Amino acid sequence: MKSGTPTQAFRIQLSANCNFCQLATFGGPSNLIALGMERCLLAVTERVCLSHTQIAHSCSLAVWPIVSGETQRGSKMSAVSTIEMRPFAVRTALVVGGDSQIEARLWEILQPGDWAIQHTSDNASALAMVQSKNFDLILTSEKTSGREDIELLRKMRRIRPHTRLIILADESTPADVITSMRERAFSYFSKPFSSDALAVMIRHAIEEPCWDDGIDVVSATPEWIRIRARCDLRTADRVLQFFDEIAELPDPERTAVGTAFREMLMNAIEHGGRLDPRQQVEVSYVRARHMVTCRISDPGKGFTLDEIPHAAIANPADDPVHHLGYRDAHGMRPGGFGVLLAQRLVDELIYSEHGNDVQLIKYLDLEPRP
């Protein structure tokens, strides 16, 4: 390009977050103009830059038209006008298999301008893709077993330690679910599962800023599992989903235990842990032949049942909704029926002396009576 010749070229100032931009810069201004402009503006237009990797996921550009008389090397370029492209986030989800219903649900949740969805046919090809590119969310195929997907997760986390993977399994056992928790799967679903529940978990996965340390397995067998969980509601939903997969109970006992467990866990996290992610609750689940028990311990100071005016359990006999007025006056969310509901759903609800430790017991009659 000759000096003094009118031109359509641009000078581009690029961030160091885009691999392609870095490579283009190595070639000097000429190559930067010839290569970087077209590729990066295409990325801005489509909001997808295939070269983005790791955490940064942004490409910041400042564009100056080069006026006549300027040279590309050895002189300062006068900036007649400046167009600044703000940094944008491009996140990528990887879907293993080809379930059209799951993909349709994904597009309902993920913003097309902020997300790109890539597909692969099986676990082997998914592992190969992860070796060359970081994905913000991975969903396995529901045609594979839990054991196969756990092995995939184990290999992926050796390459990408913070891989956020949701297992969708065709076959599963409580032992598989426990192993997935140890390997830090984000969540676990086995057939048949609710698409609404999966949608909730996908939203948690894309919104949770730091999740790896949310659930710690203290000790676990299919009959007795102990975990510690961070005191936030998203982590609570993850715990509930894992335990729903572990609990091999018939209906209606499964629904009763699950609902009571949810109410007590939410109470422990909200009132005992004060929704403080620096705090943890401890949860244990024991399945015996004729009994299932759940124990939840929280870091709070505890309470007595007659000292919680925000709960229905403390209402006077002549005013069964008294607590609703108290909650409204103190800016609390609607609710307060958890303890009362849990008492109706399980056979025993036992609190410790200080009230920060509760045990739920449900007796099972699984054998036909004579």
C-alpha cells in the first residue's frame, strides 16, 4: 500500500484476550489490518468468536479509519474518528448426542446472543473437543450409562479442572450418583426425569459463579451418606437432586421424604446458615430395610418451636395464619409452613436441645402383611 493513496484500511487496537488477535498482532500492523479486522468484526457481528478460550471470553476493539497520507509502518496514524466495540461475553455449551427436546429446552434458557451450542455424537469425541477448547457447560447424552459419563467427567477434569457437566443417564445406581458427586459433577439426572427440573439445574449451572466447593462428600455408601453443603439456595437444589437420585424409595414414601427433606434443608440454610456461602450445613442420609432417616445440622444458634413467630408451627390455635402477618411485617418471603408440613409427611421429626440439628424418620412397610 503506497503512502498518500486513499484506503479502506483500519488501524485496530485489540485486547490480549483473543487468541487470534494475539497471533495477528505478531505479524505487525499490516497483518493486523489484513487479518484481524475481518475476523474480529465478524466475531462482533455474529457475537461468536471460535478462537476464544479459557475464562476471558472477550475481545475488545478500538477501530480508527486510516486517512490518506498515512503509512502503516514507521509513522503515527491520525485518528479522525473512533468506533469502540465494547467487550462481550461469548459462552459455549457442548451437547453430547442429538436429543431435539433437550436442545429446544436449552435454547429457551440460553440467550442466543451470549451463547453458542456445539454438538458431538459420543463421549469419545466430546473428550477430544474438550482437549482443544474450554466449554462453559456440558450435557451428556441420555443414551449412555451413569458409569460411562462419570468416566468421561473424570478424564475431562484432568484437562479442565473446573468443567461444569450435567449427567443425563439412561442407566444409574446410587453408587454411580455418589461417585459423580465425588468427581464433582454439577448435577445428575437418570431416566425418567423432569424437563422442568433439568431446566432449573441448567439455569443454576450458567448463573453459579463458583460451584466446585459447594458440596463435599464426607463419607458415602449407598446406605449411608454424609456431605457438607454451602449455605446458598442453588447449592441446596443441587443437593436435593443428587439425593433424589440416590433414594430408592417407593411412592408415596419417596415424595413424602423428599418434600420434608427439602423443607428442613431450606430452613437450615436460610435461617441457620443465614444464606451465607461461607457457612456449611451437614447432611446425612441413612437407608435401612424398614426405615429411612435424614439428619441436618446447621451452624446457627438454634431455636425452640415456641420461639419462631415466623413459622406456622407456632401459631395460636385460634389464628392458624398468624405467622403470615409477622412475615409480611418483617419483610420475609411468603411461607413458614415447612416444619408443620414436615411433621405431617414423616413419622418422626426430632430436634436437638439447641434446635440447630434435626432428624427426620420415615418408617417403611415394604413387605406384604400376612
